[in-house]
Amino acid sequence: MVAEPAQERLLDIVAARKRRLKNSPSPKSKTTQALQSSNVINIMDALERSVEAEKRAKR
């Protein structure tokens, strides 16, 4: 087979990126931690609770 320097370099870059991504925490975990540590609320949950409270008050 003919050695392709560009292909070999590309494979090295891909392997390095895989190693780097494997060792770093996922972005989802950072986002989840940030949401859990802040005062962010789910608007839909708050709306549902509000509508249920209104329905109970009218009965």
C-alpha cells in the first residue's frame, strides 16, 4: 500500500481528539450542575402548578 501522509496525519488528529474528549467532562454534566446549583425553575412546571392551584381555589 502507498503511504498517505495526509491520511496518517488526519488519523492522528482524530485519535487525539477522541482522547481529549474522553478525558474531559461532558457538556451536559456541566449544564446539569449549573442548573441544580442555581435558582432556575421550569416554567411549564410552574404554570401547571399555578393552573392546578386556581382550579382548586374555584371549587
